[in-house]
Amino acid sequence: EPEVTQTPSHQVTQMGQEVILRCVPISNHLYFYWYRQILGQKVEFLVSFYNNEISEKSEIFDDQFSVERPDGSNFTLKIRSTKLEDSAMYFCASTRQPDYGYTFGSGTRLTVV
Amino acid sequence: GESVGLHLPTLSVQEGDNSIINCAYSNSASDYFIWYKQESGKGPQFIIDIRSNMDKRQGQRVTVLLNKTVKHLSLQIAATQPGDSAVYFCAETTNTGNQFYFGTGTSLTVIP
């Protein structure tokens, strides 16, 4: 069964450093998403991406965040200057149609120290 | 903003019994709902969905019920198995479908 692949599975970074979280969505999917989940809390929407541009973003997704689809297979989330409160599980997801269920990746656990 | 919440944060059931997990939502414009299962260390896994033009949908051992009048969603798992132990989230969206709003989650523990 096709999977959404995320790397790394765990990243530790110092506060103020830049991180890039990587995702390989399912190959025939066109809509891509990043969500995050702070430990013990809800899964929260960050951003949706379609046709090489952001479709929608939440208030969490401020100017410290950016997304990119650098080639035909990767979808990345960059945090320019990490803060302690950015520590969370970051999930990438993709779908063929936006009003159908996504397929989520297994997540990247980001720890900012 | 929109609010999706779960009535019970934890649920323990005996293996073989049926489980019912509940969810309340507040956005009357929501028209598509999904139940996700999340096992430890993994991403949310799609279980079953339902659109607002339906009030019941069945899958393999799972049934989702939607009551739009009271904005309530439930997930019923028949003959619960140890492998069903996980956190279950409901998520809802409007017909734009760009973002889903997730509930807090209910932790289901199946006792062998």
C-alpha cells in the first residue's frame, strides 16, 4: 500500500537554528499538507499546498515557516529560527482530492533545546 | 474558531465487547467527517468517513453515526480487539476541504 514517507523520524536542534523536515507524498497525490501535534494535544493544521502554492495556512504558520516542493517527489517544511515551542510531532499528509481523507506519514519528532 | 471535541478522554473495554467513541463538533457548516486511529509513534490512520448527507456508514467492524441536529459523531467498533488499542480522533471539515479540525482524542484500551 502506498505510503507517505517522512525523514528524519526524530530531529533535535538548538533554539534559533533552521530545520528542514522532509516528506515524500504518495506519487499520484496532488494536495499536500503539514500538521503538527504537540505532545498530548490535538493535531493542528499548519498549511495546505496545491499546484505549487499555498492554498491555506493557519495562524501557527507564521513567517518563520515555509514549504516547498523542490522537485516532483519531495515536499518540505522549513522552520527558519526554531523556538522551544516548536517542539512537536510534525505530520505530512497527501491526498488526491482535498475533501477525501488524507494519508498521513509517521511523523518527524522535532525537539528544540 | 471551530471546535471539535471528544466527550471521554479514555475508554477501557474488554476484548470482544463493542466500543463507542463520541465526538461533538460546533461548526454547523462542516460537511465531511473522518475518524482516525493513531497508534503510539505513528501518524493518524484513516478508519472511516461520512458526509453530511448521510447519518450512518459502515465499514469492516466499524460504524460511524452522524447526528447533525445535535452536531454529534460517534464511532462504534464491534468485537473490539487488542489491536484496536489506540487514540481515536474525529476530524471535520467544510466543503473547501483544505484543512481538517481534529478533536482532542480518546484513548481506547482493550483489556484481554
